[in-house]
Amino acid sequence: MSEDKAQVNDQLEEETPDLTPLEEESVHNKKESKKEKELHRIQTEEQLEKAEVELLELKDRHMRLQAEFDNYRKRTMKERMELLKTANEGLLMSLLPVVDDFDRANQTFDAVEDDSPIKEGVTLIMTKFQDFLKQNGIKEIEAKGQSFNTDLHEAITKIPAPTKDLIGKIVEVVQKGYYLNDKVIRFAKVVIGE
């Protein structure tokens, strides 16, 4: 049996060509080169996948930041518009007593003759002043004959209604109320019929 083994070994040695050390190194390098290429390919694929995930995250982050900026821009624009609408509110509110004085002056002129230059002058000034207020968003709250509304009116007192249809409605306006761009800046002070 040992002779058989020896014969098999001899045959194998005869069949395999003898490689020089240089050739053996070349075969060994080819095997290592294939392993290195495969390892490099795997690493490249992993890096590519990682880069794709990072790219998707960056795109998502970019879209979110862009949406946040758009919302910020819209919100500040809306705030600026609101500020412009009510920027002169203090000034316009301080002018309302002047309007009340013009109304009282106009009521006293009902007893004066129509040809009076003072009446014409005051009426002209009052008209210009009312036009100025309208241009700046001031509008009178209609009250007389209307149903009492706590969002618009302030009740001073109640009196017996002159007619049945005025029960629960405004009989007299003591002080006019005003809107500034659909926002109540002064409630109308009224008398309610009961």
C-alpha cells in the first residue's frame, strides 16, 4: 500500500508542471488581485449606497427648509399687512372726538339759515374730514333702528320704546361707533327701547 501511495505521488508530480518561484508568485498575486477587486467592488457599492441614502436625507432636509422658509415669508407678509392696516389706529382713534364735535356743530346748524357762510365752511371741512377718515379705513357703525348687538354696541340705558317695533332695538345713539378695516375701534353708545 505504501508503494501505491508512492506511485500516486510520483504520477502527480509528473502531471503537475513544475512552477518556477516567479510563476508561483504570479498565480498567488492573481488570486489576491481577484480578492482585492471583489473587496474593492463591495466597498464601492457600500459607499454608493451610503451616498444615495445621504443624498435622499439632504434632499428631504432641503425641501423641509424650503417649506419652512415659505411659511415664514407668508407669515411675515401677513403680519406686515395687518400692521399696515392698523398702524394709524391710535392716531385715528384720537381724531374720533373731533368727528363727534363736527357732528354736534352740524346739528346746531340746523337752526341757522341755509345761506350762512359759517355753516357752508364747517360743512365743507366736515365733508373733507369724513372723506379723509374713509380713505384711512374708518367707517361708522350703523346703529339707530338696528337690533342691539354686544359686539358692536354699548348700552347706556333702557327707555320705553316709542313703538312696538322698536322693542329690543336701538332707539337713540348717544355716541357713534366706528370700524377700522372691519375691526371695531369704538363701540356705539346707545339707548335701547323696552
